[in-house]
Amino acid sequence: MRRRIVRVAFVVGSTVVAWAPTSALAVDADVQSDTAAQFYDVRSPTGETILNRRRATSTLSVSGYELMDTPPNDPYAPDLLFRARLRYDADYGQSGAESDVTNFGRLVPGLQPQQIDLMYGYIEGRKFARGWLGFKLGRQYMTDMLGWYSFDGGEVKATTPYYFAVEAYGGTEVRNGMPLAASTFESDGVWRGSRAGYDASLYPSYQPADVAPVFGAAVESAGVTWLHSRLTYRRAMNTGTVNTSEFASGLFTPAQYSGTRVSSEKLGYSIDAEWAKVGSARAGLIYDLYDAKFASMSANLDAFLGHGLTVGLDYQFYQPTFDADSIWNIFMSEPLNDIGARAVFEASDHVALSAGGHARIYTVQTSEAPASTQAFTVPGSYFPSNPLGFDGGGDFAARYKYGEGSLGVRASGNFGQAGDRVGGDITGERVFETRYVVQGRVNVWQWDDKLRPDRNATSVGYVAGVGYRFAPRSQAMFDFQHDVNRIAGQRFRAMIWLTLAVTK
């Protein structure tokens, strides 16, 4: 597999060079790779191994800059670049039965022993048409008020000299079950992937993946340094067939629906403003056009009070939304309202303090549903008289740096009607002779589960680590962790970390 990844990188790099003009000889290229491995077993109380996992994850990124021969000192000169990142994820401890579609007792639909995911791979053009035009072509990420999103296609952006920019994009949504794809940024609520080899009556809740066209547009401010706002719209479509029932009847083939239909349709707006030495303000909202309701609203306010002191207020409204094909759309969902206040004080280059408090307000059902909708109502259900529930808590942290060492303390508490959690930890790190690293942590946490009092426990643990620093950003570390509580007993973990960084 390593040889395959290297070959892919070679082909991608060769393609970049082939697309670049022959006069562009000074291409700035960058190649990076990192690998992580983890080994663990999940066992039953009797000691039998239920899951055997031997995972290896490796990523390879390739970037090429200045692919065009641009004149120096020209602020309107166009630029062309290429970026790609591959991820290889394998689990060599999997049992073959877990991915065998004929083994109903052990099959985990969608589980793949080895998977290659093209996280992104696109060509980007900047400052074409005398600085007006920019574009991207390929698999790309998009981040704005609507959240992280991944699609295959094209994006065109026109930046005007009149303090605004217009953007349009279209293509297909990246979904699990498609070539070189993962489900990271799909809408929630649908379990989908490749059903190749599956009998139609097997796991009807595991929906078949198909092409999902998407298009969107945005208008945002440009050229104003202290203010930025963005209005964005996106619509994704479902195509192909979908099972209309999540459950197998055992007698009939599951009924299916086929046709083009809405997957998600949302409108978002955000605005950010910052005044140097005064403060900053941010606000945003998301409206779900399919569900006809607000999915999110937020506001944040920071004040810079001088002498290293910053105070802030936060508000977040959240109501879950799902893919239009999801069964969860027929269930009632209640919104959450989070309110918080925080302060950060940097007394000097050595001492920093922070503290905050937060409260969560959520609505609950206070009466039985109408008789026509009582299919899911439990007889004799208890309904509280107050439609609002409250949880809250606070946290405190302090850090002290000295020479090549640091000490830190952290404490937090969360309190609610269903339970409480209180605890904290002390951490420390010391570097000797700029190479030898010693780390440690001691923690105590208390859980109080008011719904299951038998699960109340106090957990005590520590972590001790030693390492060697090859360079300012490269080091090897060995950590040993030991935790004790009355429910889980004693648990141990040993980890080896290797960090390598090369700056060109």
C-alpha cells in the first residue's frame, strides 16, 4: 500500500508539472506525510476478545505553487497552484466475517478493512482577469456559516473593487460509498454506503449511495479589514433509490422510492467586526429551508480591556436537522440555548489565567401528545410542569512558564438535573538541555449520576512521560497512564509518539 501511495503522489506531481507552462521552471513544491498506529482489544467481562483492532492511518499531501510564469512585482499577476491530500486507513485486526455480506451474525455494513480517501485535490487559480476572477476545480473543502462541506466540482469567485465578492459553485457531494470518499461531511441521519453484494432484504436501514448533485452561491464583503459579512445558500439533491422502511419485514422485499429529491437546503449569514484595542463582535444564523426552521443562531462579544485582560459573552442556539431522507425527520426535536461568560488575563509572558461560566437552557415536553400522534408515547409517562430545563457550570485554568518548563492547573464543574461532574488536574513539563523532555499529569474527577446512583464514582489517575527532542518541532515521547475507579477498576495504557517536521 505504501508503494501505491508513492505511485499516486508521483502521478499527481507529474500531472502538475505537465499542466504548468514550459517556461515556468521554478515550481515551488511541497510533500508531507504522517503515519499513526494504534493497537487495542475490546474484551467482555469474562475476558473474551470481542473486537481486535490493529489500525494504521497514513496521510500524504502534495502541493505545487507558482505553476505559472508570473512577472515579479505585479500585484495583479495571476497565480496557479495545486493541492492534494490522500488518506489511507486500514485495520489489520479486523475479522473477515465483519465485512462478509453472507455472514449476517458478524457483518458490519460499510466496514472496510482498508480504505483510501482523497480528502481534497484541486487546481486553484487566483487573480485572473486583472484580479477579478478566482476559481477551484476538483475535490475541495468549503467552510462558512453553513459549516464544513466537501464536494467534487468547480467554484468561481469574482472579487470586485467595490468591496464585495460574488461566488458560485456546483458539483456532487462527497459521500460514503463513492470512489475515494468518506462520510465525514454528509448530513446527519442516513446510514449509507455501497451495497454491492448485499441482498435487498439485508439491512434495509443501510441505504445505497448514489450521485448527489449540489449547487450554491454566496455574496460577501471584500477589501474591508475590520468588517466581514457573508450570505450563503446551498442545496443538495438525493438521487437513485432509497428504502422506505428501516426494518426488514421477513416476508416481502423492502419497498423503495426512486427519483430526484431534496437532501438539504440551507441559507446562512454571518458578520464579524473587530476594532483594534477595543473589542470584536460576531453573529450568525442558519435557516433550514427544508424543515422551515432555524437550525442555529449565535452571537459572541469580546472586549479588550487592556493590560492583557479580555472578557467575552457567548450565546448559541442549536436545533438538530437531518438529511431529508432520514427517518429522524418525523420525530420531534427540542432546541438548546447555551449562554456563557469568560475572561482571560495574561498577566505577563509567564503567567496566564482564565475563568468562565456557562448555562444550558433546553425545552421539554410538559403534556401528553394528541391521541393521533401517540404511537411512540409510553403509557404512564411523566411530564414535568416546567417547560424549561437548566444545566450549568464553570471552569478555571492557570498557566505558569519558566525557562524551558511550564506548570498548569485546571478545574471544572458541570451541574444538572440528571447528574454532576466535578474535577481537575495538574500538569507539568520540563525540558533539560533543550533535548530531554519530562512530562506529568495528576487528575481527580467525581461523577454523580442522579438517574443511576450505582454509577457514581471517583476516578484518580496520573500520566508520566519522557522524551527526546531532535529539533524544535520534532520529538519522540513515551507516555504511561494509570487510572483507578471502583467501576472500571484499574486501567493502563502505554503510548509512543513520534513527531517529525521538516521546514523547506
